[in-house]
Amino acid sequence: KEVHNIPAMKVNLLFQYKRPQFITMASGAEWHLWNQKYFRYHLYAEQHALLSHIEVKFGSDAIVFYAAPAVEDVSDLVKLKKKNVIIDNTNFRRASELNGHRRNTYIKAGTYSQACSEPQRLDNFHFLELIEGIKPSTQRENGQFLVEFAKRISGSMREAQNVGYLRTAFVDRMS
């Protein structure tokens, strides 16, 4: 049965899930930024280049996020899922905020991050408020919105296969 009362889609949201390491010792490379236990995830150059490429190609029609839960182990993640509170316990960062960095660190969801190569504080934003505040660039029927997105993402992926630093990532993954 087709559903017709779904609100109009405003923007494409693309998430790159990151499973963070939980750093518990003062020997952690970024310990001096927090002076307490913290979470850290690494950015992979080829993956980040592709995410940045997509974000640039789509402009205001897509937002690309890294999403990393603030949990110490998988059982904690399952508990959050059962309570329907994963979003509230996840660190979200726009991919573009992490350009030029190799890692992102945080102590809990809902607070700022410290992106690293050269440490840079990234202030927190409320994910759901950000999404709710987006105004669609054009009014489209949801089916058309999805078809256009599929065509554009497919084109962006084909284009990325031919861009030097992105091509290497594709060749390595596909062979």
C-alpha cells in the first residue's frame, strides 16, 4: 500500500558511521586536549575525499555527516537502540568541518569536538534542530526527489572514479 502523507523531503542526509576508540589512558595522543577519557575516530583520506566531493557536488541539496556513537562497546549501542536514543548519544560532525584533519575526538555526545592533526575546537550543534531548520531549495514530490538524488549520486560516483586521488581509492577497492 502506498503512503501519501509523508512530509516533503527537504535535503539528502548522508552518514558515514564511525566506530570510535575509547581512550582511557593518559598516553593517548590527544589526552592533553581533554585530560580525561575520550572517544576518537580516524578519518581515511580516500573516504574523506569522496565524502567531500559529494558534499561539494550537491551543495545545499545534501549534508554529509560523520556519525560516531559515544559508547564504550556494542552492548551499550544496543541499549541505546532499545531506548530509541541513539541520535542523542551520537557525535555528529559535518564532513566539511573535518577537512585537513586526520582524527576527531570528543568526550560525549552533545559537546564540542577536537579535530586533530593541528587541534581545532568544533562547537556542538543540535542535530535534530539543524535538520528541522533546513528549508528545501525547491519543492518537489518525494518520488522525484529520490530519483534525482539517485541520478546525481550515481553521476558523482562515476565522476569520482576519474579524479586522481579518488580514482586510486576506487581502483584499490574494486580490485
